[in-house]
Amino acid sequence: MMTFMNKMLNTLNDTAALEYLAAARQHHSQNAIAKHLGVSERQVRRWEVGESHPPQYVSMALQRLLPFQPATNSNADFKFIDLFAGIGGIRLAFEAIGGECVFTSEWDSYAQRTYMANFGGKEPINGDITKIDANDIPDHDVLLGGFPCQPFSIAGVSKKNALGRAHGFADETQGTLFFDVARIIAAKRPKAFMLENVKNLQSHDKGRTFDVIIRTLREELGYLVFHKVIDGAHFVPQHRERILIVGFRDPVEFDWNMVDLPPKGNHKLGEIIHKKTGEPALDSDGANYYDHAKRKVLDKYTLTDNLWQYLQNYKKKHQDAGNGFGFGLVTPESVTRTLSARYYKDGSEILFSQGAKKNPRRLTPRECARLMGFPDTFRIPVSDTRAYKQFGNSVVVPVMKAVALALKPLIVEAVQHELIPNRRAA
């Protein structure tokens, strides 16, 4: 028997598929859509009238029928691709400095929905990167990606030689998502790349994972590589340390001191929380998070008595045991802990104090967006649970922009250097 949760997940998937179907029907007949999907015209009609539910794969297939505009931005300073795109935090930063996205890959259907709500109509979202041929990816100047960290299986070179097996990056990284980054770089040879990951990537498997990544990028692919851990607290009221790896195909003069990082502590939580004096109404949010008439955050974000008591007991238990596990209570003067993808469960890492007489509350999804540096124009079309996961998995946008600004002159110079011979030949 299908559980209630499974029914809810299927409903959300159906909604996304039906939205794409409605959009496709503005440009194509039922017959044309049926042929494209490999189903009967009657099946498409049943989906439209609600007699049956379209399978999840339909969302991706229908995107191919939408009238995306080709990448023809002649004013763009450079072109980039957005891999493991999530909800587009890295894209926001590189578009802001004059870049043009020509290819996107993101496998999660809920993240795709948020991405489409904010960047839709420019190019389709490609799904599982492991199934995409590098030759099908457009030429680009910069590769961007927040690739997930997966365990690497590393065997000794001598053993592989004895077995007659290759021991280059294709062998050492096979089965990990970094392999897909490497094979695309190898095939397309972008002028630069920027990769983002958790700080602990450096220490994973006693440093061996990071060693394989850096060695692959430098020795196998031949790029000049730099890496640095940067804390989001330079730009937002949140401690969030992430490692950034940048690389250049050709020699450049780059130093991390070129990245402008303001002093930490200048930003406090009060900057991003909903204001009691009145929160400007956002058309995309409506009354989802904030009661504009009563000028307060909706009561659903306040912890129940049972959950608040449980979290207090849990923290006391660990304090008595001599460790620091437990909730983090914050005020408008705070800099928070790292927002995680599990925030939807109980909000324990960042609980906003509402005074001694009222239980604390979770941040709203809009506040989480602000905590990650997303502008208020960024649309949140998914449920609270999905929004918390998406922002918890995303990047601090101003950090990405600061790095992008430092990289831009080097990228533009490389682009112009490549164009000069072509102009002369013309």
C-alpha cells in the first residue's frame, strides 16, 4: 500500500509534469506530443483531463518541446555551463558579471522546478550528467559545478600496472561524479573552471580523495589549479565554509588575494529576518510565510511544545555528557551555524528566539534564501520541506560572485586572445 508520503511526492511530481504539459500544448498538438513521448494521443488526453497521472520522466521529455531561446547573447563576455546546478546559485553569480549559460544539468526534479521558475525559457535542463555525452554539450569558456563528494576507490598504481590496467584519472575516478566533470573538461577544454564542495572534501579518506581530484586536474588534464576554503560569513550572517577549486587551461597570474572578502561579523541575522514593522509583500511569496495584515511570521514556523521540549532535553543530555550537541538559539545579533539540508526536520541548528514567553521558530524559506544571499526576486515554487533542502544544499551567492569577479578579467582575456586570430583570418 502506498504510504501518505509517497502519495505526496507523486502529487508534486505530477504537478510539475502537468505544468510542462500545459506549456507544451500552447505550441504543439496532442498528436505531436504523443509522438514525441512515444505514447498514444489518448494517453496525453487522459493526462490533460486528469483521468491518469503522467510518469516523472515526462517532465524532462516535455522540456524539449518548449520554445527555448537559443544562446544568442552577443553582449555576453563569456559562455559557461552549469553542472550539478541545484537551484542556480552559482549561475546567478556568473550571470551577474556578464556570463551567459549555454547548458545546464541537474537531476533532481524538485530542484529543476525551482531552477525553471527562475531561469526558464533560456535553455532546457538536462538530467543525469552520467548519461550525457560530452560531445552533446555546447562549447563554452567556463565550466561551473558544485559536484557531490562520493567515495573514491583508489588502488595502488603498482597493482594496476601488474594487472595491465590504466591508472589515470579515468580509472581512479570512475564511479564518482567527479569523473563526469573530468571527462567533460577533457573533451571540451574550457578556458577555466570553478568547482565547489564541502570543506571536508580536503580531509575525506585521509586526504586521498582530494589528492586524486587535484592530481587529475593538474597532471592528467593539464590545468593550473588553485583552491581555498571561504566562509560565507564574509557576506551573510552564517558560518558556512566551502572549498572552491578554480583552474585555468593556460598560464595566468591568479592569487586568492584578488578575491575581495570583507571582514566577517559585519552582517547579523537581523538583516534577513522578516520585520515586525511590516514586511514588503513579494508577489511570488504571497502569504506563504508572512501574515502582512498582522505583521508577523506565520504561526506554523513556531516550534510545538513537544518538539521544543524534546530539543531542550536532547541538548541537556549531551551537555551532561560533556559534548556540545544540541540546538542553536539565535537572535537578531547572531551569526548562525551552517544551514543544512536537514533543516526541515526540526530546524535545530538555527532556531530564532521569540522571547522567554514563546517557543522559538524556524526561519522561513524566504529567510533561508536571504541567509544564502539569494535576492528577494528569486522565486520559491516548491513546498517548505523542499525549499529547506534546496537552500541547505546551495551556495552563498555573494561568495560565488566575489570569486567570479576575480576570475572575470582572466576569463575575458582568454576569450579575447582566442578571438584575435579568428578576426585576422576573416
